[in-house]
Amino acid sequence: MSNGDRLSDIFDDDKLGLLDVEPKNSSAQTEEDRLIQSFQEINEFVANEGREPKEDGGILEFQLSARLKSIKEDKHKIQILKNYDKHNLLPTEEAEEIDSIDDIFENDDVGLLDVGGEEDIHDFKHVPKETNMPNYVARRKKCQDFEKFEPLFEKCHRALEEGKRKLKPFAREQHIKEGHFFVLKGVLLYVADVGEQIEKDGKKNARLRCIFENGTESDMLLRSLSAELYKDGRRVTAHKDDYLQNFENISEEDEEVGFIYVLESKSRNPKIKQYDNLYKVGFTKKPVEKRIENAKHEPTFLMAPVSVVSEFKCYNMNPQTFESLIHRFFSEVCLDVKIYDNEGNRHYPREWFIAPYSIIEDAIRYIINGEIVDYKYDPDRERIVGR
């Protein structure tokens, strides 16, 4: 009996299947595995939606769009993923026909064949010289205390899904502040710290601590992050609830200047009652209830009682600037009506606006955080739009 027959008999007589062992696959994902998995998520989106992900969708769609853009620009990634490209999302390179020696030299993009008789082998034509090399280059590394930041990312994602935060184009590096979120190449990042300001050649800079939602961190410079965000990024607006409180970092040195208020009229005048979204936005140094107690005798309140829709305590704010900005922003929907006081004098109140309350609330937020200059009100669509 041969050795082969003996081995066969051993395996055939293995009634308990003790020898029927399959090799185990490693549970550790390689970088290539992660790339394929991330591309499969894009494939799944295209299969469900019938289109590529767009930048102006929600945060998840924006992340997929940024990821696809990054893949399309990387030949190595394209090569790995070409067999998984179910929807022809990736560019294909057409090979150029080589019919002669001239074609070979014309297609020598790297210049490997471009060698003159007098050139020395040590003359490097295609290697850049090291000029103005930085003393320190920021690197991504594992964030050792990521558990401290992970809940912040989870809350940010929830706020985006609920519409309490929004994705906006990155417009200026002044937006980069401690505690702010951004999306860079589809990855959410948090500015945990802004270091001491550096000034060189008249330009200000600072070393940042940026935490990424994938558990890494970087200490890139502010201007470097700004440049990357201009190319392939978005800023995440502050939380809707945080805007209006305006109590962050309030100390004894901060000056309480008064209250912004939004009022609704209780007038029985048909010229007033015809408007569904009529609100007064104003500012007062005294408590709002005290300010409106004589409303039915004051033309600015339309000679009628009013109810308080909302009020916000303000610190370090210039009241005249606020009123000027709100009037300018809603100038096209300012109420145009004549009101007569108890003595028969004619008045034209200018602080009443015909716009949905949610729009007025957003405008107040933008004034408080200084972003109002980036937006304007479109009365036809009843929406705030970018300038």
C-alpha cells in the first residue's frame, strides 16, 4: 500500500471530523481592505440613489463625495479598486499606441531617456532642491485621549442630522477657532486647541491641535488647515441652541448691555391682522416685560398689546449696530404702515418685519456670531441665502 493510500484511509476514517480544519482568516483589516470597504459604501449609495454623491447633500453624502473625489485623484487607489467599480465611477486611462522610436521618446513624461552627451550622471534635473524647508512638518498620529473627544463627534453628527448644525462653504481663516468643527476631505475634525500666535512677514499663524473622527490628530498650522479647507473642505456651523444663549466664557469683566427681543402683535387693526408672520425685533436695556408694559399707547408697538416670542440677554454688543444690521437685512420685508398716536400724530414704525420666525431667529444668530455679512434674505423664497 502506498503512502498516498494510507493518508487517504486516515482521512476517510476521520468520523469525528477532527482533521477537517479550515485555515482561519485574520481579523485585522489591512489598509487595502479599508479602502475597498469605503468604496463599497459609495457603490451602495449609487445603487440606492441612482447617482454619484454630491457635495451639497447631507454630511454623510458630502463625506462620500469627498472620498470619491480623493480616490479619483489617486492612480494607486484606482488600480486597487478597478475590479470593484460596478458603476463606472473611476476614470480609465487609455494606453497610447507606440508605433515608432519617436513615439517612445515623445511619451517619456519622466524624462528617463532625455540624456545629453555632456550631462553628468550626478546632475539631477527632476529632483527639487531643498529650499526654505520647514523646520517642523505636522504629522498625523494616533490620538491617545480620543475617548475625551469621541462624544463631541457623536453630538456633532446628531446635530447635523437634526438640522441644528449645518455644513457651509469655508470662506475665511478667521472661522478657525478653538471648539469649532470642520469637514476635511470627508472627515470631520475638531479644533481642540489654538496655540500661541506666530507672526511672520506680516502674516499671522498658530499651531493647532486638530482631532479627527477616525481617532487621529495633527498639529498643523492654522494657515495650512485653511488652505486645505479652501480646496476640499466645509465648515460646520455652531449649534443652533448655543448661538442664542451667548453666555460662553462670560466673566465679571463682560458688560451686560441689555436684551434682544422678538414680539408678536395682538392688534385688532385689519391692516395688521392680515399678516401671518409679522414680528418686531428690537433691543432694550431694561427687562423686556418692563419695556412693553405700555405697548398699547406707543406707536412703535402699533398702539396695541404685544406678546413676547423670545428674548436673549446680550453681552459686549453695540445696540445701534445690531439694530442697523437687522433693519438692513430685512429691509425688503419691513412693514409699511401708518400709525397714529393718541394725539393724532402720524408715525411709521420701522422695527416690524414680515418673515417666518425661524428666519428671524437665524438672522439674530448670524448677527451675534458675526456671520451676517455672508448672507442675505430672499423674500420670494423665504430663505436666507449666501451672498
